[in-house]
Amino acid sequence: KQMGIESKWVFPDKYGERSDPRLIYKQWVRYMQFHGFDECSIQGMRRTFVSINKVDTPLELIKMLVGHSVSMDTIGVYGAEVDGEKERAATYVDNAFKQVLHI
């Protein structure tokens, strides 16, 4: 948006269209080298994004952001357990029952 690009894509090209994944990867490698990062794949970033957001973000939104279809098993493929995740999930379930039972 800062560059005047409005797009449905997370990483659009300069015209707002879908970027070439190979170009994104090359830019990512340059970014890691410049900043001294250890190697991290784009798939690793996707896995981290899905894992961190799977409890708090609606699944449909996660699928849209990572470009998955409705039938794709996004959580099964990319979701890993994150510290504190079970506690957050228990809080959501507890709050839902409190609302239904008027506790």
C-alpha cells in the first residue's frame, strides 16, 4: 500500500499481480544473506505462520492468506504445536461454555 499497490496477493508484483515464486525466493535469499539470517525456507515461514495463527485466526482466513483451497488440509500439512497453544484453546472452549451455560 505504501507503494500505491492494491492487491489481493500477499506478495504482489509491481503491478499488483501474483509474483513469480522463483523471484520471491531469490529476493528472500538476498534478504537473509544481507541480514545474516540462517537459512529459512519460504515453506518454513509458511509453516510458522500457520502454526502460530491456527488457534486465534479463522481457518478460512488462514487458507486464503496462504493460498490454499477449501479442501486443502492446511493445519494437517503445515500446523505444528506451539508453546501455550493448548492453554489458549482451553480458554476459548471454557469461555464458550460459560456463555452457553450463563456461568
